[in-house]
Amino acid sequence: MSIIVTGAAGFIGANIVRALNDRGEYDIVAVDNLMHGSKFRNLADCEIADYLDKDDFLDRVRKRALATPEALFHQGACTDTMETDGRYMMANNYRYSLEMLRWCQETKTPFIYASSASVYGLGPLFAEDRDNEKPLNVYGYSKFLLDQIVRRELPSMNAPVIGLRYFNVYGPHEEHKGRMASVAFHHFNQFRMEGRVRLFEGSHGYANGDQQRDFIHVDDIVRGNLHFWDKPVSGIYNLGTGRAQSFNDVALAVVNAMREPTSEPLVLATAVAQGLIEYVPFPEELRDKYQAFTQAHLAQLRAAGCDVAFQSVEDGTASYVRWLQKNAE
């Protein structure tokens, strides 16, 4: 039976396809929308059995014209948190995902889907509990709403359903995301072009560059997905490292990796003093919409048996920078 990956030409989807290939899985149906055709590059080194446009795929699902898959990794979504077209967001994220959920229950197919830490809004608690969930934008709401459907129906479901709330993901094959690409990606390009990286000055009670997020390497996101395919335990789980690290940590990791192997690693104060890290004013228009701190609670993830050992910002960013240097155009 085929494995279906939606959003297969996107950031996380393409990495899942590649990891499935590494496990000897090639009967993969890749589903995406290549209106922006350059995304094909993310699949160019992968082996798939077929490619379906999202609309064609949906049409076949609605007509029940597809064979039952072995599993569905549902990564397809609009991931632009700044998108303000709520009708588009809800159709593309919520309604599309709900159709996939219903189809997978009907065919008894394991359904592993991408949720998001954006459901928590400003926090301060990032544990999988309804009281902690206060999305700030329609993107977060589109993810939140499907999670509520899953929670409500979970006791009566007859096939595994796993929702994974991704925190701040970075790593290979995110170039097409533009402004929505990771901090590490933007820092790499800033340093390559200008010899420095830029961070926000202090805000929300944090010092310059010391705002903190739970940054997770895409390889660890993939490991989480594959774990739940191998050992499905239905539920909604945070998928972050459980460690909040500062934007300073990311910037310094990029700077030190870019200076390898000819220069010794710098400490933050030295990098700032040498002008390699620069602080710019915090935009006032973001103040009430900005997650200055995120950190995944992992109790439910670990209780479900997911024992993935997550990379630190320092290790993950260094490996990512080396990949970017090797693959930069």
C-alpha cells in the first residue's frame, strides 16, 4: 500500500519523504500545490511512486477513487502566520484537514497531521490543555479548531490519529518559505551578505536578543512523525525540544559555524563587540502579537513513548549552517 504525504514539496513534507526513502519506502504518493513551481527542487532527490496536485487529490478522495493508503502524513497547509485572508486559511488548513481526518477514519488509515504551537498564543504555559490555548491569528485558529474536533471525537475513533504541535522548526529545504523561513536561515543569509546578523533589542522584559523560543531541527520533527507511525498512540502532542533558548543562542551558533574552521568560537559579548551581532529596535506593531517565550511541555509526548533525543540549538544550527554552505546557490 502507498504512503501519502501531503505538502510533500514543502519544508517538513519533503524531509519526511526523504526519511521514508532512507527506510526503504518508495511507494509514496506526494501531494502538493506547485503553483510556485520552484518547490519541486525539494523532491528532486527523492523517490516517489506518483505526484498528485492537491485539487486532484481532493477530488479523488471525495469520489472515493483512491486505494486505502498505509498511512497519511498530512503536512499540507498555509503556514504564513501573517496571512489575513481567513476564508482562504480556514479552507486550506481546517476544512482540508477535516476531510483528510474523515477519510482516514472511514478507511482505517493512520492519520498523522501537523498542528502548531501557535495555538498557545502568548502562553505562558505550553502544555496540551484547552485552558492554555489562545491563538493570536487565523493561522493558529485553523490549527486549534481541528485539534478540538480530534479531542472531542478521539474516544470513538477507530484508526490512529496523532496531532503534532510543531514549535519553531528550522533546517534543510525551507528556502522557498521566504519571510516565513526560520531565524537560522535568515541569519545565515545576513551573515553571508553583510558579515553580521541582526536581532531585536530587548522587549517583553527580556534583554537584547534574549527573547526565547523552543527551536527544533526538522530532523527531530521527522523522527517524531516516524515514531508515531511505528508506535501509534492517538492524541495531540507537543513536538518541541522542551528547552527554550534565546535568539542570541541562534545568532551566535550561526556566526561561529560560519567562521569555521579557521577561527575559534566566540562568546556572545565578543561577537557583539566585533559587530557580528547587531540589535535593532523592536517593532511596536508586533508587541502585542509576539511570542517572546515558548517552551514545549513534553510530559504527554514522553508518556506516549516518544523518546526522540532532541538536538540543542548549538548542535542543530551548526549542522544546518554546514548544509546551507554546501547547498547555497
